[in-house]
Amino acid sequence: MYKLKLVQAGNEIAAILPAELIARLQVGMGDALFAAESPDGFILTPHDPEFVHQVHTAATIMKRRHQALKVLCR
């Protein structure tokens, strides 16, 4: 578990992330993080949850319609 410190940054509040957490998330200065709400609180991730959902949906459709897509590729 990591402890995040909140600090004043102009008119906003910013969270300071420990270097180890930044390394584990594989993010850097200027990257976006998404806070997704879960039953246990929030999940901090560098991946847009909506985009991940769309990719999973597309993969499901491609698997189900494999033959049709194969014919369309010809």
C-alpha cells in the first residue's frame, strides 16, 4: 500500500506519488492516470477503463464472427 500526500498546486490540489509507485505504474511526467471507482474504493490505473472495455468487446465480437471476418478479408 502506498500513501499519497495531497499538496496545494495553484488553485488545485495535487497528489504526490512515491517514485516506487510511479515505476510500478510505468508512468512519467505528463502521463494521465485514471481513478476508477470499485466496491473497495478507487483503483488508480494508467489505462482508460472505457477503452479497455471497448477492446474486450471488439475481441469478443471478432472471436464470435471469425468466419465472417475471414471471408471479408479476401
